[in-house]
Amino acid sequence: MREPTFLILTALAGGSRHGYGIIQDVAAISEARVHLLPGTLYTALDRLVAQGLVAHDRDEQVEGRLRRYYRLTHQGLQALDVETARLRQLTNAAEARLRTLRPHTA
Amino acid sequence: MPPTGDPLANRYRRLLLCYPREWRRLRGEEMVAVLLESATPGRTRPTPRETVDLLRHGLRSRLGRPASYTVVAWAVLTAVICGLFSAALTSWVAWQTARPLPDRAETTALVAEVLPGYAAKEMDSPTALFTFYSQPLRLENLDSVLLGDGGEYQQGAVVAVVTGVPPASQQETLALAQRRLRETGWRVYPPHVVPGTTCTGISCDPAARDTMIFARRGDTGLDLSLPARPSVDSTPVTVALRRATPPAVLPAGVLGGLIGAVAGWLVFGWASRRTERPHRAADAVTVLHTITMLLWWSPAVLAAPQLLQHHRDEPHPVWHPLWEWLGQPALSLFFVVGAGCALCGLALATLPRRDPGPLTTTATG
């Protein structure tokens, strides 16, 4: 799973979000390191919907603008869970090696 | 998507034309809203980064099948080969702007200029820039072109057999020709030496070598063939004159290539979106497209390295035209059968889908 996909799923794990909300949440989660452009976001959303990881939730009109909300599906939740466990395992392994290299900073 | 007075929104809508119509119908306003919310206040134009992002993802969206990672590779293969064939076609059309081949008088004068003391004894003057067995290509030749003889469709050249009085040695003629070509403004390429083709029987001299000189002046290319022992074997010295690639060929090829590539991408995208499952002919269209790619790419993959090696082996004042690099028309049967498969696939793609609903987008999720 690529990082933008992981971040989008993570953003939706906090509740349903509209497109701009996802962009803002991804920027917040990544501490402004990742700024999704709308074209990239919607290509990712197209793929995630086709894979059954994300679904359309509801529509709202705010100041004359359409806001379409998306939510994580059960399958999406599972995929995020698996990816989080994988990243945790890798992070733990990397941390263990770094502690061996630099025992005084452990 | 109705236009509004907001210039930024209108510009975003224009950029969204990169996306397929169905996608724009379902997602256009939502996307414009997100783009406007993301824009800094007071901005009236999309940023270059946004523009590239929308172009890139719009073209991806035109392929449909959002979960597929291979569809982009197939689209690239299709667009590139369509672009190459279109470039070959438009460059052939641009080749028609070349001047006719030199006539007998011009050829005689050129021979006298380059090889003083020599005279053109015989002359073969084709009437077309490209010939099939030295004759202009005619409709009745199409079956021969398709069934194995396509490689005989080549650039035509006026070939003059020349003789000197008294006959000179190869080295003397070579030195004379090189000196005269340079004096008369030709760009002379290094001599190309090949094993003597007249070396037979007990009179064989293993050291004998035929020599070719290539030169170019303006829009005329010249090949001078000097046999190893013209005075012994009576093998003729020949001068071949052909037209250089006209200036219009490069821009025409580039333009044709771009148009063909874009058309290939769009048509592939249309068929790909159209035949997303549960389309009744999805499998058949996939098979036909695979066969098309195989039949269109294999001649190019076979011919291009061989022609590249040929160009490296001997100087080329005039490069072989683009279609020969694509294995055409030598393997034109492959192209024609591939085109037939492509048309069948497109016809099948027009069959109605099994589901009456719209094509896949996130809006339907």
C-alpha cells in the first residue's frame, strides 16, 4: 500500500470526510509533509471504491458547493489494520537494529 | 457543469475536460468545489502543479478500470504504436513534397561533374520517389506487398552505369570522385568497403574489395559504387542518385505522431471503459487487443534493431524512412490483420452493457 493510500484510509478511519476534508486531514496526519492534490485524491478514491475499501456516504450542499462524503468500509478497515500491523512490525524491527547500533541512545 | 462568473472555476472546468464525460457528469461539480476550497483566496488561475495533476489523472481516468495497474501499460503500448504508425503515414505524405528524381540530362551532367572523363552508358530512371521492383506502386501490386514482397517497396534512385576511357583502377577512380565531390560542394562520407562481390573461381583475389562512396548536396544523395577490379571483371561503376528527406517530413511526423498517440489513448480509453465487466464481450475484446498489439509491435521490434545496425554499418546521407523502422510494408500483413482485430474489438465494444447503470465511478459506491 502506497503512502497516500494509507493516509487517505487513516483520514477516513476518523469518520466520514468530504474531498477537501480528506486533503486537510492527510496534511494534518503527515504533519504537512504530504499535500494531496485533488486529481491525485480522486484517482485514489476511484481505486479504493473499486476495491471496496471506501464507499460513498452522503451528499451535502455548503454555500452552494457540493460536498460528497466518503467512509471506510469494513474491508477498508481490515486493510488499514493489516497495513498498520505491517508497518508496526517494520518499525519495531528498525528500532531494534538502531538500538543495537547506538546503545547509548536507547 | 454550468459555467459561472468565477474565472477560476471556469478554468478548472475547462481542465476537467481531460476527464471522460460520464465522470464529469457524476463528479465534476464535486471536484470543482474541492479545487476551489483548496485554492488560496484571490487566485484566478490554476497553478501549474494543479494543471499537470488534472491532466495526468484525467487521462488516467479516461482508461476506466480504476483498480487495474496494468491498464496504463496497455494504454501506453497502444498510444505509442498508434503514434508511430501515424507518424509514418504523415511522414510518407510529407515525402511527396520532395522534388522529382533527377532526369537523364541532370544525371548526365552530375556524372560529368563528379567523374570527368566518364560517361553514363546506361541509365535506370524510375518515375516515382518510392518504387516497387523499380516501378511505381500500383493497386494490382497490393497482394504482392501484403504477401511477402513488401520489403521491395523502397526509395527509388536514378542509377547510371558509367565507364571511363581508358578504364581506370578502383583507387584512381576513388581518388578522382572524392576530390571532385568535395570541389563541387558535396558532403562526402567516409568510403565504405565491402568484400569483393566479383571474386570467383581461380581468378579470385581475397584482398579485392568493393568500395562505396556516399555523398549529399542539398536535397540529393549520391551513392558511388566502385567494384574491386572494374577493368578485369567488366563490373560496372554505378552512380545512384536519390532525394534526401524533405524538410517537411520531421514536423509532419512529429505532428502526426502526437495526434495518433492521443487518438490511440482516447480510443483505447473509450473501449476500456466500455468493456469493463460485466460487458458481454469483455474477454473477446481483451484477446483481440492483445493480438493487435502483438501484430503491430512485433514487426517494429524485429525491424528497428536490424535497421539501426544497418545504419551503423555504413554511412547514410539519407536515412531510411520511418515506416521501414516499423517493419512496414515488409510485414504489412501483420499490420493489416492487427488492424482487422482492432476494428473487430471496437465493434464488439459498442455492444450494450449487461447492466443498465452508469459506468464505474466512486459516485456510485
